[in-house]
Amino acid sequence: MRSVLSVSLSEEIAAQLEQYAKATGRNKSDIVKESISLYLWEERFRKSRRNLGLKAKQAGLVTEADVLKKAR
């Protein structure tokens, strides 16, 4: 199932997107889909990193040396 999304872009961003699409031979829709997918992946990664950082601090793992000591 697909969902259609309408997005309003500034003239500058729309022009940059158009130029990039022409330069790469791709369509704008695919570029936007890939960009959103990458953004969402990065957000999940940042969230996981924050959560792991908090858990590490709670476990007393603050530096790389702490991690190495714990691994031994």
C-alpha cells in the first residue's frame, strides 16, 4: 500500500532538488523517499545511542577504559 504526501518546498530547495535530480538522472520522488528514509534511520540511531549512553553511565561505564576494564 502506498501513501501520497504533498510537501511545500521553498523555491530555493525546490530548485536544488530539481538540479540534483537532473544531475543524477533520478526522479525527485525517489530522492525525497530516500532522504526521508535516511533521516528516520539516523533518528533511530541517535535515539539508541542516547539510550545506550544513559545505560552505560548507570552501569559506571563513562570512558573507553571503563568499558575495557568491564570486558576483562
